[in-house]
Amino acid sequence: MQIEVGSGSQPVGSGPRICRGGVKSGKRLVCGEPVNDPRVVDEAMRLVDEFLSRVERHKAVLLSDSSTPFDYAVDALSNWLSTIEGGRIKDSNDEGIANLRKAMREAGKKMLELARRAREEWLSTYREELGGELLGKLRSGEATVVIRGEPLNIDKPFTVLLYTDHLAVKVERVAKSGSITVSITLTGLDGVHVITPKLFSDDLLRPMQYGLLMTDATIDKGYPQMDTNQLWQAIIWPLTWPGRNYVFISSLGINDGDVKITWQLTAIDHRGVFGSKAEVAEEVLRLDDNAFITFLLSAVLGDGSVDTEKERESIRLTIGNSKYGLWRGIVERMVSLGFKEHDNKRLKVKVIGIYSSRAVALAQRWLGDPLIRLWSRT
């Protein structure tokens, strides 16, 4: 069975009810003031239409009774665990490598359990609410659309919210760029606790933690936390933050080209270790040269790129203009190592890059890091 989105994305009938978000009920906004301004209604419906268009584009994954957004994670984790468990743990003569593989295997098994459970819940609950309830109400004009932000000011963010019992759809127009992001938050899906031993010294762990916190991760109520759609980051996180970690699948990102699941990871046993990113930035500047190089590796893996083409070897770190003040001292230290700073005015970011032989030398230095050698050999 395939749930049909319908011909065209424009809802029919009198149109959905549109209102500004009022007070919160739990984590959800409830309707406040009704919206009647035709310009605001048009902008809200433009975002709703974009949501419908992306669902139509990805209906083979989102609305099928056999394929789901979680299949890639289930298959990738299953295949990776088969490799890890294929005798390689016992075969290693290096105790450090054997222990690392065991920890990665246990983290992977927990994540596979979570992905399989999410897949089952999608087929039994979430898919029906998306295709059978929400899309149906949008087509018939019975849906409620909650808005927040500044619909008529492109320099300000504007968001449309759509709710069912177990889904919260967020369609956001990004400030200034005007690009649109679509995510579907899944409610009622429990996570798992992943517990990993401490396998590396603080001299190695702290720079890696700093790199994650300065890029993809954040500090939420004192807890280091990261949302990621990269499986490798989800596996590496509990190794970088030993002890208890809470992992769950928080949402789906509905992009132009694909649908990605988002893993949320919280380092339970590291609450209060870091007060803010500003504090972390200060700690980065206190690192010695070797630790600073390790920090750069973690940062580049989060918000950068490595190009190994012989014509132009490069290592780049991309920093949004809004974050540049926090990074200023770190960038100055990077420049002293041979990095060059460039402005990308179109994307409103700073690109900090190192090129050619210097990039090769930095990559070789990274490969000499004991932590990286262990990862690369698992």
C-alpha cells in the first residue's frame, strides 16, 4: 500500500486555520491570535506548500508500507556490526584496539536496537499520522497552522508548525538566506542509555570534546549535547564522552535531496563540566601545540572538509559569521600555523583553510595521533 499525497500541493476547501503561537502546552505552541492578513497567510501557505512538495518528492520513503526513513541506519549499522564482530575483536593482539572495538560494538548494538524500534513505530503510527491524518486535513482545509516569527521580514526567521498526536512538523524560513528547512519531530519514542568505559587519557579526550562543542555540539542545561545525522558521529560521541550517554532519534530532516534521521546524544555523566562555549573557547587557547592539533581534527570533522585531490590538497573549517566572535582567538592561532582566512559573502561564512604541502603535513600529523590510529585500525 502507498499513501497518496494527492495531485498538487495546494490544500483545497476554505483553507487551513492559521494562527500565531500563543502559550506553550508542554513543548508545543497552541493557537493564539488568528491570522487574517492575506500577506501573512500567503507566506505561511508558501511554507506549507514546500512541506507538501518535499513529502511528495520523498513519498517512496515517507509513505510506503515497506520502506522507511530508518532503513539506511538499520542496514548500515547491521553491516558495520557484522564487520566488527567477525572475529576481529579477539584477533587483535593490541588490548587498546580490542577494548575500543568492544566499546564501539556495544554502542552500535544499542543504536541498532533504537533504529529498529523507530522503524516499527514509523510503520505502525507515524506514517499513518503523516499520510492519513495530516496530509488529509491539509487537503480538506481542516488543518491548524501555527506560526511564529516575522513572516514579512526576510531578515528575520519565520516558522510554520503542524501537529498530530505523535508528530510535530517544523517548516522554517532561515533568516536572510531565505532557504527553507523541514523537520518532523517524533514524540513518544524512547531512547537508550549507552555506557562506555574511559579508553583514552584526558590529554586526548579534552581536545576532542572541545572540537565537538565548538562545532556541532552544544551545552543544554549543563549537559554536553549533539544533534547529528551522521552515523559515525553518533558512534564516536560516547567514546569521546565516557560514562553514561542518552541516545535517541529526535527527528527527520526532509531535505530537497534526501530524508535523514537525527540522533540526539547527551553526555549524562558530564553535566556541569563546561559552563558555556565561551568558556570552552578560552580552554582551547590554553592547549599546547599537540592538543591544539587534536582539537582542530575534531573541529574539522564537525564543520569542515578534507580534500585529498593532488592538484589542491586542502583542509578547511567553515565558521558562520554569527559565531566568528567566539572563534576569533582560535582563528588567530590557526593562522599562525599556516591557515588562511577567506570570506564567503554569499553564504555568510568564514572559511579557514590550509593548502598543498602544509595540508598534507597536518594530515600526517593527525594520523600520528594515538586516538586516530586506534580509530583507523578498527
